[in-house]
Amino acid sequence: PPVKNYHIFYQFLAGATDEERKRFMLGNKGPNDFYYTNQSGCVAIPGWDEDALFSKTRDALSYLNVSDKDQEQVFSLLAAVLWLGNVDFAPDGSE
């Protein structure tokens, strides 16, 4: 069966609201656009609804009394990790 790591990244990219996508500078980007989610060759699993799974994740966080503000901070960190994964360092001949 297909294998994906860090399911929350796929869920977040599928289920982020338009406002969140704007706030975290995700635009129309999906799993293929980020290094951490495009390495397995499996960005989608047939029959999995990542958007619905993200909704369940949000519900679970709320059930655990994670405030909207704290959830926002978690999502901000998810976006930051996705973006940092796309940073590529290359030597330029200097120290």
C-alpha cells in the first residue's frame, strides 16, 4: 500500500481555509509543491479525503480544549515547516 509520512501536512494543505491559505502564503499550493510532501511519490491515496480528515483533526483539537488561537499557532508552524523544507542551501565559494 502507498506510504505517506506526516499526514498532518497533507491534511493541512487540503483543508486549510481560503483565509488560512492567504495568511500562510500557501496560495493554490499542494503537496507536490513542497519538498517534505513530494518525496515519497505518494501525494494522494485513492479513497482518502484529506480535507475531511483535517476537519476531524480540527474537531479533535477543539474536543481537547485546544483554543482557536493555539490551533492557529500550530497551523502557522506547519506552514513554516513546509516552507523551510523548500529552502535550498548551496555553496557559493565563500565561507
